[in-house]
Amino acid sequence: MLPWIQLDSASIPGGGELRLKQRGSEFSIMLGANELMNSRLSGSEEALATLSWDRIKETRKAHILIGGLGMGFTLRAALDVLPEDAKVTVAELVPGVVEWARGPMAEIYKGSLDDPRVSIHVGDVGALIARSRDTYDAILLDVDNGPDGLTRAENDSLYDLRGLRATKAALRNNGVLAVWSSGPDPRFTKRIKECGFAAEEVPTRASRKGGGAKHMIWLAVNGPAAPVRR
């Protein structure tokens, strides 16, 4: 088996370091001993985009905010289903991740960062949300490890009551908040509902083929609940 080779590292604002590793055509982004992302496992990140769009697919000129660029799987899946009049803002805290997307991992991104519908915001998605009002039709959060974060303590503010209320204010009526997590979190489900969202938990496999770890996606509608079409 081929050995892992470390290609680069990137500092996380506020402390910590991400490491980009490669083994053959496979990439991995690590935080310490924890693997945050792997290029072979994209199913649940893609579902974050497709399930969200299913809720707002009748919206014209939709504006989608994606929190966390990662390996670009959510962005690519969104671009595959979004019409030409939509636009996507991607907020990525770590500048090095954007550099990796245009450098060693460019083949994985397949030019998605150059799509005319896409704009990249290098900075904290929470701060971007906090200064927005009735701006987005969908906010997709794939930040850290979900509500039970690993990368930085500041990420917890996205998922507490204050952060959820800020997200609700940033969404347009009937907009959807979609949150990716490595596993379930009943306390987070309770907080979402306390903020007035119509929320649903959707277990999703890590692999496109239906295998791998089971991750959790929350779909929280800023208005009346609507069924998810599968």
C-alpha cells in the first residue's frame, strides 16, 4: 500500500493546524490525529446540497451560502442542481484550504471555484451570517465536526441559540438551514426547534454507494415544513 505523504499545512485562525495528505489519488485533511475529510467519502456532503435544494427548488434567483469549503463536494453538488440564475457564496475560514483547492486538489474541484455563480469569502461564516438579514434562501453549514466541534471553540457559537437565531434572521422566508454532522445530537435538534424552525433529521451515509459511516443532516425550514423528496 502506498504511504501517506504530507503535502502542506495551514494555520487555523485562532489556533490549530490543518494538514493536507495524499496517497496516490486519495487526499485527506487532518487535524491532529483526526481525519476531517477524505476525498473517497463525499456522499453526505453532496446530500447536504441536494436535500437543501429540494426544499427551495421553486425559488428564482436563489442565493445559497455554504459555510466551509472543505474538499468542494457540497459546492460541486450544489452547482450540479442549481439553475443559471442562482448564486453561491462559499465562506472558508482557512485561506490555505482555498489555496489547496486551486493547487494540489484542483482536479477534485473540477473548476467549480471558477463557475460564474460562485463567490468565495475568506473569513468566518458566523460573522458573515451575523451581519446579514433576509439574504439567503439556504444556508449550508459543514463547519468543523458539526454541533460537537473539533477544530475551534469559536465554532460552537454557530450552533447555540444565539447563533441559530442569527441564521434564522439571515434566511429569507421559507429558506432552509442545513447542517452536516458526524453524528446525531438530540440537544441540537431541541435548540433548532426552540428557535422556531420546522426541523427534520436525515441520517446519510458517507459513501455515494450507501456505505461508510452514518452522518446526520438537519434540515430546518424558516417557515412551514415541507416533505423531503427522495
